[in-house]
Amino acid sequence: MREETRRFVHAGFRRYYNHARLKPPGEVWMREWGFVHFDRYYPAKVVMRRHKAFNSDVELINYIREYAPAHAYHSAAIYKYPAAPMGRKEWLGADLIFDLDADHIVSDLEKYSYEDLLELVKREAQKLIGFLLNDFGFDESDLELVFSGSRGYHIHITANSVRQLGSRERREIVDYMTASGLELGAFLKHARDGNLILISEGWGERLFNGLIRFLHEIADLPEEEAIVSIRKATGMDKRQAKDVIRIARDETVMNRIESGQLPNFSRLPAVWTGIARSVTRTVSVESADRPDEPVTSDIKRLIRMPTSLHGKSSLQVKPLEIDAIADFDPLKDAVVFGDSDIKLRVMHDADIRLRGEHYRLEEGETVTLPEYAAMYFMCRGVAELEV
């Protein structure tokens, strides 16, 4: 980024911070703060200035307005001495943070457009919210949902019930969400008639629904193809696979299964174990949310400050109501800059849809764009200010 471009972007961030309604987290004075500034190193070398502390919201906001940082972070943790070196801060607790980003969901980012990635990660965030509300029993008021300003969402849980959880307990939460080590049998109990009854919602219900789908798919296959499919999925022998096919094609048995009464398979324990493990793997891949485990388990992590700007996109790190995520469009609703014309020299091919308009740039051309699009492309390193 050339000096003229950096100064222009910095000035834009300063205008935003001078007029924006900033929303610091609770207990500002007990949190560590970190900032990346538009200094002479930026963006070639990102220098984090951390271990900062502020006595009040007003002091923090005044600092942000004075320096207009490219990135602003606060600790998930609260400390007795937040400005001290890490070993002397005296940790008092930490919010539970979930970080969902596109690179946690797809392995080949280049195959997707930015818009597609944002839609994929939004769906994962909605599923994660479902886990937190339904499986863990949190209330919506316990969750603070934030668009990250780039390719994902953060969920902050500040309830006192999670503050003292250590790294191990937080990793176990992620393990549960990704079905790590779960089997369907763990969610069932024996009835008097020898059948099994579903006793859990959450993953128990998800795995149960996966079992129903598995059996219906088997019932629709020719027998030899069904046998191959069952043996490949579960490791059963041919005789056991035929027992499963018989159950899948028995309408009376399937009606009982769908009502929640599952055969015990007491004389063929391998049948139950094989199906349960197969379904666990299938449902885990299809339905598991993928929060960044190191972020969730790290009790001293820094996370982006809601209402700040993301220095690599110019988009707002935007807080959202839980029920607003379905209609939220970050490429419209997190755009904060105006419409004044800005002239750019394009350094790399790029395209994006912002505020409903599609912008396609080609390397080497000179273009005039509205400020909100120009700021995005400059922050992305795609274009330089033409002076």
C-alpha cells in the first residue's frame, strides 16, 4: 500500500470513528486491549500493540478516535491488572468465544466467491446458535452475535456460568459440537419391552434422524447394492447386513423406529454398533458446526471489538440481534462509507458485489468508484489511490 493510499484510508477510518456510536464490551477497565495502527509498517508488517488498558469507556473511545486504528481487539479475559505483562495480569475469568470463519468450513477457498463464502458461514453460524440455545440451554440474552468484518461471525457468551471454565472444559464444548467421540447409543435407554427409547435432544435427535435416513436409503436400494453399502459403511458381515435390510423394509418395524422405539439388536450387538458409528460419522460431517477450537479454548484470547472497522475490508465488525441474522447481508449492512467518487489505479483483478452493485476490476485500469467500494478495494490491496 502506497503512502498516499494509506493516508487516505486512515483518514476515512478517522471520520468513521469520530462519528460512529461505538459499543465497547462490558468491564472495559478489566480487559487487555490491542491495536494495529496505520503506521509506516502497515500493511506489509502487522505490528500489534497490546497489553493496553483503559479506566473507562470514555478513555477507550477517546483513544480510538485519536488514533483511528486499522484493527481493534479486546481480551475475552478479565484481569486484575490488564496492562501488566501476561504472567502478572492475574486472570479472573473469561467470556466464552466462538469464532466461525470461512476457512473453518471449506478447504479450498478459491473455488468460492466472497458472497458464497459469506452465505456458507452464515448458515454455520445459525446452526451454532441452535446448539447453544437448544443443547446447552443458553438464553438469547446470553449470546452476543457479531459479524467479524471479513468472512465470519463471532459469538460472545458473557454469562457468569461460563466465566470460570478452563481450556479443557472449553475444548470439550467444541468436541460435543463436532460430535467427537459421540455414538447414538449414548442417547438411548432400555424400555420394558426390550426396545430402546431416545432420551436426549441435541445430538441424540440429530443422530436419530440420521439413522432414519440411513434405513430409508437402504430400503430403496437393490439387495446386493444395499449389502455392499451397509458393509462399507459399518463393517458388518453379509448376514448382519441382511438383517438390517429386513428391518429397513419392514413397514411395521420402521413405524416403531420412527416413533422413537429402536430395536435393541441384543443378539447382534455389532449391528447396532456399526450403524451408530456410521451415522455418527455421517451426521458429524453434514451437521457439525466448525468453530475455531483454539479461539474457544484460549482463555486469554484477543477478539475484535464490535463496532470497530476491519482494516482488510473496511467493513464494520457489526453486532447483530440473534433473530436478525437470517436477513443480514454483510455486503450491504456492514458497509459504512459513502458515495463520493474516488479514482483508483487497479493493481489486481477483483470483483465484489456491494450495496447491490457489482464491481469488476481489471489489473492496470483506472476506475472511479463510490467511496465505499474504493475503501474496500484499497483495504484488500487490490487498488491504490490515483493522485
